[in-house]
Amino acid sequence: MHPKQIPLLGMLLVVTSAASMPVGAQEDSKSPLVTFNKNVLPILQKNCQTCHRPGEIAPMSFLTYRDTRPWAKAIKTAVVNRQMPPWFADPGYGHFANDRRLSDSDIKTLSAWADGGAAEGDPRDKPAPITFQDGWNIKPDMIVEMPNDYNVPATGTVNYQNVLVSVNFPEDVWVIAAEMRPGNPKVLHHGRVLVRPPGSSFMKDAVPGEPYETTSVGVQGLQQKESPETLGKFNPGLGAQDFSLFESAKFVPKGSDLVFNLHYTSIGQAATDRSRVGLVFAERPPALRYFMHNGPTAANLAIPAREGNAEVVSEMTTNVDMKLVYMQPHMHLRGKDYEFRLVYPSGKTETIFKAKWDFNWQVGYDLAQPISLPKGTRIIGVAHYDNSANNKFNPDPNKLVIWGDQNWEEMQNCFIGVLIDPKINPATVFSLSGPSLLPLGESGPTLSALR
């Protein structure tokens, strides 16, 4: 399968005026006319339509000329400034299979189309439309939906919710792709679908379909003991996930059920959500098991009041040989940037990833080639936060901020995907280490805590 991370042309277009434009010839009459049907539509199909279509996260559709033409100038502005598609990785670190950046040629084409009058062109030049299966970006072999609506109140704080769905998989299955789709993306800030294998203590007395409160730290603590597999995730801008790039897949044991782990946000009016997940099964067992982990986590973080560049460092260590294939940093409204370092058993240190942080687009990064992590490799996450009044998104610059589930609190971790031998118990593959073991302080932990 091909990577299913979703390229977007995004919500920033909303703030750009979609003023009407005169239809006319391009300034250079000797240049061939750039048209929607021949030149622009193929770019939109490849990079934009998975989100820019009815019912998806983007606020406007780019399926047809009529839909797209009013946004021609806005599209040019967004792509020339590289605001869209959203992609925040520093090109100096790492190569990624799902790199969303448009080529210079594509940007030139979109700009020329807008500047030249946004002509439609010959209908015979149009490529065949992309077919989306009932709104999915994958073709699921199985769809699992929450059995009941969850009622989100108009105001107030909503703690993390867990909803058990009784599936009782009739046999062991390997999953090569998954897509979690919110029933109401306005209220679901983010979510994931966890595997509850037979005999698990996780929600062992839960009534299927009923919501139960928990915290993110509680789920992390469970992961240290049992390591429930995350089948699918939803974050703004994340899209569907592909686990098959390196002859790999995720494992679901026979008899397992699924748990929807959900973070809702009130929006000023009562609302409901009924999320679901679509799964694509492998035809045969893979060579390697794809396992997702919360990654290096600073549950002991402390960000001082009014600090404009607060540093927080987390660490964990590999207990077996594995290969790293995926990274997805996670912070909240004060996050600025994230760096991912490796310290190998030999003592060699390597920075493999740097990215700016944008809370509105929580992108995941698929490595173009796996990185081998021998047993004893230290994985280090370095994040910076702006807790000053200069951060327009800061809920309160005058308070010390510690770990918490809500957006006005903070987090620091980086979800990772690794490839392991299918015979290995995933609960044994990582141990917290270094700064992540320190008690809560008045700031940090920082790089000074590394040994």
C-alpha cells in the first residue's frame, strides 16, 4: 500500500479573501494557458482532495472547477508561502515517505493558474475523478463504530473518555492500514482506538458502549504494563495510517475487543459524537510487527510562568533491537518546536528529526527508510514552549504549567512506530530513563539532566 497520510491545502485559506477575479489571458501571451482541467486538477487530486471534499476537515471543496475557482488567489498565497499543505519538518533532518511539500513546479503551476485568470479549460483534459469509498481514505475490510452517541456538554471540562466496543475478533488478524474517523470533528480534539486483548485488566468490568473517565497518564501507565496496541488515531491533519511500508503490520489477537480513547472539547453548544475506525487486513502474516508506543514522555514537565522558550526533555531506552519508522510529536497550545535525538550504545549521538509545532495540524512523519535502534539506544525528545504573553494562543502566561490532559495544560511526548520481531512481547521493549525518571521540579527537565 502507499502512504495514507493526508496532504491538505487547509483551513488557513478561510481567512484569505475569495474575491472574484476577471477571466483573462495570462500576461505572457506566448506561454501556454494553464487550465484547471489539464494542469491544476491533477495536483489537487494528488495533494488536496482527501480533505478538501464534503464532510472532511477542510472548510471548502476542491473537487470541481466551480468549487475551486473562487479560492484561486487564496490557494496561490497558501502554497507560495508554504503554509499549505501543512508540513513542519526541518528539511535538514530526515527523509520522509509522506513528505507533503509541493514541488516548485506544482507551486508555479498553481500560481500561474491564479494569475492567468483561473481558466477552466477543455473538459476532455480532465483526469478521471478519484473515488472515495463512503468517505473513507482507505478501503476498509472492517468498520467498527461506537454503539452509542457520546453527549458532549455545551460548556465545561470533559475528561478523557474510554468506550469499550465488543468485537471479539474470531481469529488473529494483522492490520496493514487504519483510519479513525470522528462522528463530529468539531468536538473530538483527538482520539485513538486501542486493542484490548483477552485477559487484559484494562476496562475488564466495563459495560460495552458506556463511557468511562480516565486520564492520559493512566493510559500511559497501562502501556508500561500491558502495551495495548493503538490501531488508529485521529488528530487534526493526521489522516489514515499505513503500516505496510516495510512488510509489516499491527497485530490483533483472537478474542480482542476495541476501546475508543477520546478527548472531547466543549464548543458552546451541546453536541454528540459517534466515532468509528476502519481496518484493512493483511492477506498473510508479515515479516515484522508494527508497534506504536507513546514514545519518550515528560509526565514530570514544568514550564515556568512568563518563560518564552522553556525547554523540556524526555527519554526512554530500548530493551531489544528494533527499527524506527514513524514519529508524531504531541504538545498543546504553548508548544513551539520538537527535536528527536538518538544516543546509540556506541556513544554516537544523532539528531534525526526537527520540526516546528502547530497545534492545529498534528502531523505524523513516516520515515522513508527505517532507522535501526540496537538494544540500549537512548531515545531523547527535546521540546520548547512559549509560556509568555507574546504567545497569542497562551491560555495564561502567569501560571506554572505542568502535565495535564486539557488544552490549557501541557504535554510532551512523541508517538513512535517501531518494527519488532513478532515473537517479542511489546510490553518489554522500552524503559523510561534519564530525565523522565526525575521528580517534578519548578522547571524542565532540561538537557542538563542528561548523563
